[in-house]
Amino acid sequence: MPELPEVETVRRSLEPHLRGHVISACEIRPPGFNHKAPPELLRAALGKKILAVRRRGKYLILDLSDEKNLIMHLGMSGRLSLGEDGAHARFILRAGPASVVFQDPRRFGRVGCALPPLGPEPLSGEFTVEHLRRTLSRSRASVKSILMDQSVVAGIGNIYATEALYLAKIRPNRPGRRVSREECARLHAAIRRTLTLAVKSGGSTLEDESFLDPRGRPGGFQKFVNVYGRKIGRACGHDLRATPKPLAGRTSLYCPLCQK
């Protein structure tokens, strides 16, 4: 599933093509999504100017001239492309000279959805060491599950939680309340470092190439991945293991020598 760096990459790519233009077409193609967009919301978007293209967590937001917005979530396999069509096109938006196509083979993407309760943006000033420390200290859940809880911190998923925990030298299945103050500060720094590099790299494009930016270009963060999808740690050279049980529904790799 695209995470904060991928959605931010999409936002930066689409913004110059959409901002300031009026929406002339806004349609769902059959069979559409598993999560159906309200038809009245799409009709209401016609003729409205796009004032801004924003991101909140993993959500892409188009601010419209009627003080409303059109919110999209890419789901498991969604991709927004400029001027491309295809067998998996579920939604098409035209604004000015741009055509944006939402392609989604698995159909779990959403258009016209509402924002759920979201925690602070991890690269913002609102995401502090104290916020992270307070949240972890109250929970018996695994630290990785806590990081992937969007109500705690917005935008972190499996890839970047795995990588940040490796840099912080914390095992993903450690209970949050057993993370010390010093480790928490280290984890906070590792989250920011990981996400900053991932955004700069244009997100991650793995072997299945499920993520490409709207121009069809792959991300580059996979070149820096230490743990995710690997058998041996890139930085340490040690054999990696998976936790005995999935965490937050995801297989979780770690280095048994580096992470405690």
C-alpha cells in the first residue's frame, strides 16, 4: 500500500497540472471501486476550480472553490497517472489540459471518501518525541503496530515502520511500554530520517512495480532499504528473521543481532 512518501510524490507530480484549473469531467468507470464514491459528490465537483492539491497521511486532497474537497485513497494497488488509460481505470478526472486516471487492479482505492481521525504528520512539528513517548508508554501493543496506527501518526505503513525500527535498533514486536525514553528519542529521529530520504527519493518501487508516479517513473528509496523485502540486512550483513506472528497484519522482518 502506498505510504506517506509515495502519496507525497504523487501530490508533487499532480499539483502543477491541476492547481488553478476547473474540473470538466469526473466519472467512475464500471465496475468501479469496492468502495463506491457518492455520485452526488462527483457531480458537485464539476465546474469547480482546484485551489490546492494537499496530502494528509496517505490521503490525497483536492481543495475546491466551493470550500469543499475531493479526497482520494490509493488503497492496496491504486495508481494515479497523467493521460494514461487502461483495463484497470476506475476513475477519470479532467481539469484544464490534464487528464488524471485512477488505475486500481484490486479495486480497494477510494474517491470521495472522508478523512478518518489521523495523528500528527511525522515530518511536522506536531510529531514530537514527547507525543511518541506518551503514546508508546500507555500501550502493550507492539511498537510496530503502534507506528502503523494512523490515529497515532499519519502516513507510516509497513515499509517505513520496518526501516525506522531497524535504524533505531528496536525489535518490531517489543511492547510499546517497554521502549525507554532514550530509545524513543532514537526512534523519533529514525522515523524522520527514513521518511525524509524516502520523500526525496520519490518513494519506493519494489519488484512488482506497484508504485509508479503519475508520469510512470519509479521511486528510488528501494536502493536504501536495509530490511524490508531482504534476507540479509543491507547495512549490517546479518541474516534477518520474521517475527513469530504478523504485526498489524503484516510480516515483520528484523535483525536479531542489531535490534533488541
